[in-house]
Amino acid sequence: MASSFGSLFRITTWGESHGGGVGVVIDGCPPRLPISLEAIQAELDRRRPGQSKITTQRKESDTVRILSGVNEDGLSLGTPISLLVMNEDQRSNDYNEMKDKYRPSHADFAYDQKFGIRAWQGGGRSSARETIGRVAAGAVAKMLLASLGVEVISFVERVHSISTEIDPLSVTIEDVESNIVRCPDLAAANQMIELIEKIRKEGNSIGGTIFTVAKGVPAGWGEPVFDKLEADLGKAILSLPACKGIEFGGGFGMTHLTGLEANDHYYSVANDTEIPDVATRTNHSGGIQGGISNGMPILIRSAFKPTATVLREQPTVDNQHQDTTLTGRGRHDPCVLPRAVPMVDAMVALVLADHALRQRALG
Amino acid sequence: MASSFGSLFRITTWGESHGGGVGVVIDGCPPRLPISLEAIQAELDRRRPGQSKITTQRKESDTVRILSGVNEDGLSLGTPISLLVMNEDQRSNDYNEMKDKYRPSHADFAYDQKFGIRAWQGGGRSSARETIGRVAAGAVAKMLLASLGVEVISFVERVHSISTEIDPLSVTIEDVESNIVRCPDLAAANQMIELIEKIRKEGNSIGGTIFTVAKGVPAGWGEPVFDKLEADLGKAILSLPACKGIEFGGGFGMTHLTGLEANDHYYSVANDTEIPDVATRTNHSGGIQGGISNGMPILIRSAFKPTATVLREQPTVDNQHQDTTLTGRGRHDPCVLPRAVPMVDAMVALVLADHALRQRALG
Amino acid sequence: MASSFGSLFRITTWGESHGGGVGVVIDGCPPRLPISLEAIQAELDRRRPGQSKITTQRKESDTVRILSGVNEDGLSLGTPISLLVMNEDQRSNDYNEMKDKYRPSHADFAYDQKFGIRAWQGGGRSSARETIGRVAAGAVAKMLLASLGVEVISFVERVHSISTEIDPLSVTIEDVESNIVRCPDLAAANQMIELIEKIRKEGNSIGGTIFTVAKGVPAGWGEPVFDKLEADLGKAILSLPACKGIEFGGGFGMTHLTGLEANDHYYSVANDTEIPDVATRTNHSGGIQGGISNGMPILIRSAFKPTATVLREQPTVDNQHQDTTLTGRGRHDPCVLPRAVPMVDAMVALVLADHALRQRALG
Amino acid sequence: MASSFGSLFRITTWGESHGGGVGVVIDGCPPRLPISLEAIQAELDRRRPGQSKITTQRKESDTVRILSGVNEDGLSLGTPISLLVMNEDQRSNDYNEMKDKYRPSHADFAYDQKFGIRAWQGGGRSSARETIGRVAAGAVAKMLLASLGVEVISFVERVHSISTEIDPLSVTIEDVESNIVRCPDLAAANQMIELIEKIRKEGNSIGGTIFTVAKGVPAGWGEPVFDKLEADLGKAILSLPACKGIEFGGGFGMTHLTGLEANDHYYSVANDTEIPDVATRTNHSGGIQGGISNGMPILIRSAFKPTATVLREQPTVDNQHQDTTLTGRGRHDPCVLPRAVPMVDAMVALVLADHALRQRALG
């Protein structure tokens, strides 16, 4: 349960930062879907540490292998797809002090309270390395969605005080990948990169927001009550490390409008069919009404806090709960956002793939 | 699946706005817990329509019955607890026009696209009436939590432009219930009530934010990966009607801080035990680190959009997807927030009760 | 979990023998399916106590109500269908002695060990009354299956030493309902009825076997590993009160054959399609190979033990674990099989309906 | 779902016969449990092909690796335990004919009907190789159970016409492992081995029954309704390849008794505690009443059909559904029972470990 996600398109991830490896089992992927190992690797490369000067310098190639569920022609078999990435660059010595002391705003203390034991090297299961399985599985979900005409694009919208006002609907995946910070607005991107480098040199860290658009989702996906699209997408993204907030469509801003201002009015979209398509003039609803997609683009904004790891001395306690101090050392991401983009993409794709199959089951 | 929530403390809700009734089955409530029918009714009364001049005037007593799972001494049996509320005040005529026309920003269109059929009277399953089961089950979850020393308190923090700056940790349930808008700051509350009345007279609607504090949650509840507390609480609250955003602790605001500013430093809390308690100086983490509670209060802010129902003519389409207009009629909530408070309470309590049992299973 | 069954066509039952009522919530029934209240009631009438001289004389009409999920035209809405039967004939006095003493081979002792509390009147949740929800939900599953050309027929094959050798494939539902013991072979049926009456007069009880045929199941339903059809059907039927064994196709008998004797050979069934149908010469596999249906009839035999309630004095212990004796009193079923027939039908239908939807989700 | 099993102690298996490997992810294993790699390997060695002259001669060492979830001291971390066995001895050529023709009583045809695609080499996911993950995970479940005083012992009770009448409660694991057929009665074992060798030379196959005893299960494990112990154990074992029947305690035989003969009478077991233990004089219930353990040994008999692979020409159809013949070639198990023993052990252990945690969650 705790390590599985989804109901029909269902994944189970496993792996600690400093164990033998990390991976994911995808259960429920429909049969006869072309599975591209290259596309999976490409998504992992977007997530990989050491990919640029503004990410952690930990070097791991994160090369993925498909162990099952895909035949010799590259087609899914309908059986579980097992994806494996072995661990490589493990400098446990960097973490020796962490064995006894709890890093502020990290999971160390909470894990010890929960489990009474902790893989202290590199954070174990709380390491961002855990997201490899998600991103790999999300790549497969994207292949399923692409076959249904659905595309998910996330980008960095704001880093600390620097933001872009670009129209999210105009952003392409090429725009996102045009620079190392994954902001499709080059002017803003350059400022963000500059800021992140400055923060890194200071041993400090910053956060920001990621914006996601899902295009091509047909009206009718989602569920009426607990598994509303906002609920499932919210859970998906909030389960990512460092994510502390999420909003859909108008979100928090919509609470400053009145109903007359906020309502999205339907209109008929002329086409050749007997029953024309329907669209809304505005999209404060973010493509979701009553928890169910209405055919408009799904719009999501998520908040990622500054990385907890900073290279400074901070007060904390040890595992005997005595006051002490701890100084951050080694490699760290001064800003998680560039690497969080493929993670958010993956989680959104996983939710939509799952709901696509759920809708199919309705018949 | 779609109508069930939770893994060990698990509820299943059912019921349309204008069917025979609504209800909930609670599966997994531990045995020998005293279950108070009065306490369940009291929570439903906080959710009930017609409770004050600023809520919808639909009159339903929402009287709850316990049909199973509790013995003659009022103790839970460990078997499913079935709670039932019959429907009463059903003016289907108010909804005749809705049979063919889709209300803007309502679920009507999306439901038709999903199911190819729709209980058009009163919104069917998309009606806020669906939340009766949640609130009733949440009341039982609160009894379980109370036995573990955990208390959940939600209140209205902001209505449109009017907000309170009260310290959330100081708020009691009596403060919340001291006025009809459920804002513990009386000055702000009066302004909010005034604004809601004005908006109601205009046939318009407004939204706002609810703040929730969960006190007494021990360190160690939650899960490392997909079922992080933020993820499960986020899903729970985002599954409520009209909720469009959520944040934990510092939330979106924390993205404007650096790591050095945002990190919560642990310190030892002197007491008589060999291993002292631990607390943090600040609580930007909102009581959750790595998805697991750290013993500090859990802090949640959720955004509720303005009610979609407004008593004005609006452009829309009919079920043949032809342009038309629709004028809102009948009774409506000009602002959902006062009634959303017990709903948010319930969803938070359900998640925490579930994680309490999950932690117990770890041994 | 414990009270829910199925993954996509999912039911949750609730209710004790002597509480307010019993019922079921069906979640996942596809929309726009005609739901017949009469057909549900008819199945419940087959399960009802007091239906004949060979069943318990407890009198309850078991009248079912549909509270949600079906619209005014009798079509399913795609939302949860809640079915309710209120309790009526409750002679708690019959059970006073059971408050302190454990009935042999009943669940009383085990429940007390599990829950530390027990609804001692009538066995609470361990009462056969719990199966009302299953049978009602099974009736809905049968409607879905009928729309797919699938029929489930169970009948009493053996009562103690009296058995029929009738060809299961020839049995119709009318044959089953042609007599009160539900054995389609009238000669055997009369002997069975005579034996059951004799046993009843002796205050004793007997068991036997039920045979089930599911016709029209297309090849391809089921799952390769844990959710094999035998596994899911086995769980379904073994979860019925008093069921202690199950076998599929050749079952235990097939362990006396060699592979050359037991293998089912495929052959091509001439028809007008380019790819002809396939059948097997024999059906030792019982319509299931590798856990997946092969298009042949599914064949199941289940064993029901003699009713634990006998109207004699038996040694036992009390709730202080002291030796004592207990004399069975009141009304009882001398043989559960006639009433178990609709229960088995229901459980098989629920499993097949679930797998029908799971197969649909594959696309 | 389809590839996952259990609710709290939950496993997910993956892997085809001729892919990169096979494995399992165990989610929900409690933290701080000593995990012995040797003990896992020992169980796999009991399942391994080529282990004796009466099993298939396919040579694979089936060496298992622990990739996650266990720390450097061999203690479980409470996070997912990933176990991996790489594939080795793959003679795809043996299977060329199977690409187009369906083996009688194998899963080939049903898989093609279900998925529209099939890993034809070695049966893919329908291969007994799939059970490696189960057996490895079962070994971990046994470690958890051992820490709770529970032991699971399965043995071959009958091969075709040769059976043992040994008292199941007297059998030790050493008795089971004392010979290659895993029948604790040496005289019977020798006859069985002789018969299997004879059958193997004939290119034929045979089946039989396995008997399982679970000792030390405390009263109170199991659930009242759908997740009765018989139901969950039944599903578990019936999900194994070639299993076609199961019974508990008196099973099918009990249907020939009357209630007065079949009932198990409780008696007080003198000891020093205020509330003495309780036992039953007979154990027709097989240790389970009302779906819940009563503290007596759990008794299970399961039926395994003759292996479908026989080295003879048999009529069948090809994938165009045309009549043809197919001659079995290569290596095969003339009798699955010796290798099925550890599989049954594993499935029983998995169910009991799951229910142990579920009971713990009740508090």
C-alpha cells in the first residue's frame, strides 16, 4: 500500500539511496503498447543528478533496464513491467555525522520515530533517489497517454522571486528543455540560473513553483467523490519530496473572486458532428468540474520548498534527543525545481493513465 | 474504489441528493470504542443546511441512525458501522431546467460525458449532500482520535477579502462555534457575515480559505512515499466539493524563503524521561517531514472557490450542446465556508485515524 | 477491506443479525444498466428463512429497498447502489444462554478472542443474515452478466449420502426452482427433502455439496497470477458461512488421472468467421486454464458442512473458559444447502462481473 | 492488483520465464525484523528445478539478491524489500513450435484471448518460474511468523494412487526434507519416487495432494466476512499453478457427517492463568470457525493436477484456430508436487503474516 500508487495502472516503487538499486514494478499497463526504453531513459536523464551546473554534482548515470513485461518486439505483454536502476556513486562517508544527528527539516527524526530504525546513508528511502521509479513508470504512462492524444507538460514557473508570465498553453516540451532550469521563458530562465548559482555558492537553497498543463484529456475522466481528479492529482504531486502546496485552475486566487467572476461559461464549438463539442470561455476550473475532466486543459500549480540541505551549521538534536549542531556537507541541490519538473510530469501522467483505464472499464 | 476512502479505517459513502437517502459504511473501526450518536448528530448539525441566515435555506434535519456495528451499550463491535440519513426536503421542480441545461462551473456536463446519464435533480451525487456520510464517519474518527489524545480544529480564516490573523494554535472548538460563520475572531466574523449577506442579496457568491490544526499527533504517523501525510490529507480535502487548493505549513509562502530561513531547527524539550521529547523552533514544515508527522501541530490551509450557483442568467449549453442561457433559481449557499468547516474536520480526522491504525500495525 | 469484496465491481456489506438491518453498497456498477428491484427481491426470496418446511422457521420478509444509484427510470447511474433490508423477527431471548457460553463449532469463541466484544444475539455478524447483502448485490451482478450473455446456475448436488448424477450443463434455473431443496433431479430431491425432515426432527443437521455452472463466459477473463479465476472464485465461495471445500473442473478427482488422461484437447469449431471458435473435447479444466477462462463452461463444486446448531446438549466452555454444557434451542436450519444455492450463485456472479470489467479496462 | 497479494504484508511479483529475471517486492514487512538471505535462498532451493531426478532437469541456480529494505545489519527497515533472481538457462528453441500452437491444458490459448499477445517462450508469466517471487517473499513471511511462534509445514500426502496416513501434527520440517518427494512417510515416499520415475520415462505426468499444518496461530486471526481465513488461504493456494481444489479441516469428507458428529467441542485447558486456554476435542473445523482462528492447528489439503506438459503427440489448434497436433518436447516435471510444497508453504505464510498485522492494527 504505502509504496504502491494507482488502481488500474498501478506502480510499486522500491529502493533506498544507498542500497543495491532502485526500481519500480508497473502492473496494469495494457498489452500491445510499444514501450521505448530510450524514452524511459530520456525521462530519467531529465531527473538525473549531475545533469547541469545548478543541480547536485552526485554522478550517477541512472541507466535503466527492463526486466519483464515487454517482449522482444518492444511491445507490452499486459504483465508487470519491472524497471531497474542499480546504485553507483555512494559516498557513505559524507553521511557519517547523520548517523547520530537529525538534519533539520529532513525526514531523519520522523523516520526514527516511525520505524525505530533508519537507513541513515543518504536518507535511505526519503532520498530523492526514490523518485527514479516514479519517473520511469511515468514515462510508460506517457506512452499510453500519447496513444490517447494526451500530453503532459510541466515547467518551472517561479524560482524564489523570479517568475515568468508566459502563457502555459503555448509551452512546448522543446521550450522546457531549451535551458537547464526548465523555464520556457529564456529571459526569466537566465535570471533563475544566475540566482541558483549564487545561492549554491552561499551554501543556501531556494524553492519555487512548477506549472503543469495536461492537454487533450477528454471530458469524463475522474470520479465523483473521493477520487476526484483534483484529489488524485493532488495526492500524486504532494507525495513528491519537498512539495508543500498545490492548486488547480484559479486555485487560491479564485477565492478573491465572486461566483459571477469565477464561473466558466460553456459554449458550443461549431464542428461537423451532430452533437458539437463544448468548451468554456474561461478556465478557472482548471479543466476539472465536480472532480471530472470537462475537456479543457488541466492546469496545476505546485509549490516546492527550498531544499532542506544547506551547507551551514544549524542547531538540532541527536538520536538521544540532546541538543547539538550539524553542518551540512557534500553535494546538494541548491534548488530542486529543475529536477522536479520530470517528477511532476510523471505523477500527473500516472494519475491520468489510471483514470483513462478506469473510464474504459465503465464501458 | 471511487466511493471508498482510507485503508484500515475505511469508509464507503453512497447517496444522491434526491434519492432515498445518503449514508456511509465505516469498516475497520476498532472494537470497544464508545460511539456517541449525539456526537455524530452534532457534527451533522454543523454541516446541515438551513442552520443560519448565511447558509442555504433548504430545510433538512439530517437525523442520523446507527444501523449496525455498535452494541446496546454503545460500544463498537469491530464490524462495519452503517450510518443512514433519509432525504426529506426535495423540491425537484426547482431543478427542471437543469434536466436539459448544464449549470456553469457545476458537474452536470462532466457527469453526462462520463456516465451518459445523470441524476439531474439537485446535482445527484455531486450535491454537497454527499458529504453527510463523510461528516458522520469523521465524527467516529474523531472519537478514535480523542482516545489517542488527538484533536482536529478547522475554522474559517478568510472570506473573500476579509481575513483573520488569529494564532491558529490558540483556537478552541468553542471559539469556532461562537458564531455562524465559524471564524474564531469575532470582529472578522461579523464583517464576514455582513459580506455574505450582502452577496446573498445580490444573488452572487464568494469563497475563501479554511485553516486546520491537528494537535497531539505523535511523531511517526504517515508513510515515506505515496501515502505521505501531505498526500493523503491533500487528497482528502481536495476531494471536497469546491476545494481548489491546499498547502501545508509554510506552503506557497515558503517558496519565497531560503533554506536557511525555512528550516525548522530541532531542540530538546526537558522532561523527566531518559530520552527527552523533541520539538522544532519554527513550524514551516507544518508538523510533517518526509511525509511523516514530527510531533508538532499539523497546519493546513485549504481554498474553497465561490459557490457555482448564482441567481443570475448566465450563458451555457444544453445537452445537445447548443448555446443557451440558464438562470439560477431556488436556494443556495452564497458562501460554502461555514458548512465546509466540519467537512474539512471530518476528512482530516479520517486520514489521521487511518494512519493511527496503520502505525499500530507496524508493531 | 474486511467487509468489501471485488476490485472494480465492488461491494461492501454491513449488518448484524439483531441490529437495525443489513445491507450492501455496490460501487462500480456501470451506468445505464436496467436494475430490477423485483429480480433483487426474487433472489432474496430464494435465500429467505422460513421459505419452506426444511429451512429455519425464523420469519422475515427480507424486503429490500434501493436507496441510491438508480434513477426514476430504473437505470443505474454509475454511482453507488445502496440496498437495505430492515431486521424484523428478533427473538433475543432465544440467545440468552449464548451470552456467556460458546456454541460448539460456531464463531462465538473466535469472535471474542478477536474483538474482545461480541454481538451475542443471533451470532451478530457471523449470522447467515450477513449474506443478504451478498445475495442482493449478486442479483445486480447477474443483471450485468446477463447483458453480456453470461448465466450462473447453482444447484444442490448432494445432501449427506443422497446425490444426483444429473448432467450439470443440462440444468436450468427452472429445474433448480422446481423443488424446495433446489436439486434439479426430482427423484433425488424428494429423498433429500425426506432426509432433511428426518434430521430436523432429531434436532441434528447435515451438509452436502453444491454444483455451479457458469455458461457464456468468453475466453480471456481472469488474471495470470494471484487473481486467477479459481483463486477469486475460491475465495468468494469459501467466504460463505459453513463452506469448507471447493474444487474446479476435475478437482480432487483429477489427481487420480495422468496428464494424458486429464489434458483437455482443443479443436476448431466450424463457423463462418475467419478465425473459428475453439473448444475442448473434455473439460477437466473446468473452463479455466492458467487462471483465465477458455470459453468452456466454468464448473465448480463446493462443500458445506452440517449446520453447527443442533438441538441437543453439548459440552463446551463459557466466557471464563470454564467447562460447561449448552443445549441448542429455537429455530435452526437442519441443512443449509437449499438456502446456500442463491448465495453461491451470488458470489460467482460477483466475481465474474468484476472480471468482466477488469477485462474491459484492458481495452 | 493482479500481481499483488495481501493487504498489510503485501507482495508484488513480476517476471516472465524467459525475460531478464523474476522477482518480488514485499511492502509492509515490519521494521527491525532479522532477515536471513540464507533462509530465503534455502526456500528457493526447495523450489528450484533440477534439484533431484524427479523434477525437471532445467538447470537454474535461482540465486536471490536483496536489493532494498534491509540494512547492513540484516534488519528490515520497514520499507519495501526487493528480491531479484536473474534468469539463466533459457533454451527458447525448445519452444519454437509453441509460438503458433497452443499446448493442451496450458494457458497459451487463454493468454492470447486475454491479451492479444503472448510471451510464448517457456510460457512467459504462466510459467512456474513466476512462483520464485512468492517463495522468496514467503520465506520472509515465515521469519515474521517465527517471531510470533507460528510454524507452517506442508508435505506431499498423496501422489496419484500412493498416499500416506501419517499424523500431520507429528510431521517436522526435517521429516519433509528427508527425501526428494517431500513425503514424511519414508515407505510411501519411496513408492512415490518410483512411480514418478516410471511416469517420467513414459513421458506422462501425475498429480496428487499436499497437506499443510499451521501451528501456533493464536485464536483471533482472520476476518468475519469476505476475508475469512479459509477464503484468504483458499485464494492463496488456488492461485498456484496446477491447483484445482482445496479443503479445510474435515472438508469434503465432513459433508458425510451429521452436525452431532462434526461439531468440535470446546474444553478448558488447565493452566496457571486466571482465564485458562481453550481447545477443542476434535478439529473438524481445521482451526478456523466463522473465518477466524480458534487456536487449534490450521489444517489444509490442496489438490494439484497432473502436469499439463506430456512428451507425446496430442491434438490441438494453432493460433489461427485450425486443428493440428503438438508433441511435447524438452524438460518437464512429471509431477509438480515435490516443488509445490514450498510454494504452498509460502502462500500460507503470506496469508498468516498479513492477518497477524491486521489483527495488530485492531489494537
